[in-house]
Amino acid sequence: MTTPRPTAVGYVSAPTTGGLQQQRELLAGYAAREGFALLHVVADARDGVTLSELVDLAERHDAVHVLVPASNLMAARHQAVTDLLKRTDAVCTVVSGLAAGFGTVPGPRHVRLMIALDVDGTLTAEGRHDVPGETAEAVAQVRAAGHEIVIASGRSLVGLVPIIRALELETGWIVASNGAVTARLDPQAPGGYIVQDARTFDIEPVARLALDLVPEARLGAEEIGVGYRVTARFGRGQVSGAQRVVGLDELFAKPTPRLILAAPGLVTTLVEPVRALGLTANTVGADWIDATPPGLSKASALEEIRQRLDVSPERTVAVGDGGNDRPMFEWAARAVAMGNAPAAVREAADETTGTVEEQGVVDVLQSLLNPQLVAPIPAEATS
């Protein structure tokens, strides 16, 4: 007697006939590999099917699996679909490019990707606290496909909170302060995150050096999760969180993960002396230096997270636009510069996407869900 195969239905949505057909083939191939009987596939060109209609589809066909392509907007809502399906004992499965080794939720070590995303000039325009809707949707789709999104920024934790909320991230990892601070997102924790690692340093030597060489320099010592102790207030939007004006004794009182040095033309005078002290110095234009502890970068923090997550080095992607992104370009197996990045940053990347105004990061994220746009897994990663 033949054992009945598990039954499945599918939902595909794309603006073109070719796109719909590609998604149909993806679901059919997955069903065949898993031994499912794919009874029916609903095709919708406008993403108009509701969650309730999808559940009704499963009930009508007595299906135990609802298959949705990872490139579909419904993929970002797979948990909500699964919750509604509980009354039918069915589950929603997000299907991505299996032929290219990109797996389903959750993916094994050799197929799961870790994608590091810069913020300013990449996810959103410089200094903004929101994220374009299409970009947020692309991030959600990649996460729904089982991949790891890590926000990696020069911003402080306080400055990253609005971005995390705009992306509706409740779990995952963030790298702040150019790698000096690493936090794990936790919706139950105060502020929505738990600091996992904070590298600090004694700022007095570099601060006194800066004031000797550039007496008019403004200094700001980061206070994690709060803001900055400053010698003079910074302009609106230049720093995140509260600013507390203090004297030098109080400025030096506590170690900090980052010291800001700012004055017109200060970089030319100070960047090499700061580095001569053994510190990491990231510059922003000609007037700003972020000094952080020795040997730190976004890349050093990302590598620690990669090892925690047990993602293969060959499955790492980085997208950014600034000089502080170059170390993570060297770290990543696939490095993508934004079209608005300076020439030196673009040259350091493997490829260049559109500008932040064009939401070039969306093209990169969507390519990770499209088996025709991504390279096969290296042979050593599949052994």
C-alpha cells in the first residue's frame, strides 16, 4: 500500500508572467524534493491575497504545508500565517533558491547567510532616523528566508534605536560605534537590546594631545545607551542622545568606547598623531575623527558575531558606503559598495550597486533571494 504524500498549496506573486512562472517552478521543485503533493498554487500579480484567504486555501485542500517564495512580500509574514494555520495543523514554509544552496527557514550552516548592513548612506540618507519602506521590506524578506541581518554602523547604540524600530527588528545583532560596542536585540530588555561587548579606553592621553594641537577642538566621550559627555555642545543631528557639558576632569573620569574630536580641518593635523597612540581613528570628512580602542573595526566585531552564529565565512555579505566600511569589505566574501560611496571605497568592494537615493541596497538584498543572481556555494562549503 502506498503511503499518501504530505499535501501542500502555494502562493506566488510577481508583476510579470515570467516572474510568476519562476516562482511556480521554485515551489514545484521544492515540493518534489521534499516529497510533497503540491495540489494548488494561487498566482497573484499584485500581492493582494490576505492572510485569511491563504489559510482558507490550505483548509479547502486539507494541506499541511503552505509554500511561499522568499522573494514574495508574504514571506515576511510567514510567522503570522503559521499562527493562523494552527487550527488546521498546517505550517507556512518560506522557500528560497534551493538550487543555489540558499535553503529554507532555518538554514544549516553552509547555506545561511550573514549580511552586514551599514546605516548612513546605505540603508537611509545621512543622519535620518527612518528607512524607506521598500528597503525595510527587503530586509524583512531576507530575514524571513532564514538569513542573518546584522546592522553595522558608526552610530552609537542610541542613534541606532530608531533604525532598528523602523526595520521592525526585535531579534538579531547590531554593531555600533565602529565596532567598539556589540549588542544583541531582545524585546524584553530595557531599550530593546543587551550589550554583549563594549571595548573602552582611557581618553585622557589622546584628548590632551588633541587640545594641544588643536585648542579649539570639541570633544565628546560616548556614554553607552545615554549620549555623550562633551566639552561644548555639538550641533543638531551631529550626535545622538543626551549631551552633557562637562569639564576635563569629568570628561576623563570614565573610560569610553569612542571619543569624538571635531574642529574645522582637524583631520589633517590629528589623524596620524591619534593613530600613533595605537588607537583606531575613523575620519568623517575633514573636520571629524572618531577615536576608538586599538585594533577595532566593524569587521572585528562582525567576525565575533559570525563565529557566535556559526555562519560559514564563505556566506558573508557586506554593504556600505564609507571609509569605515572598508575593513568589513575585506572581511566579507561578497562586498558591495553603494553608488554614492567615494571612489576609494567603491574600488575596495567586489561590486557597486545603486545610490542610497536609488535604494541600491534593495537590489543587493533581493539578489540573495534570487538563485539566478547569486554565485553557487564554494565546493568546500558543502562538504
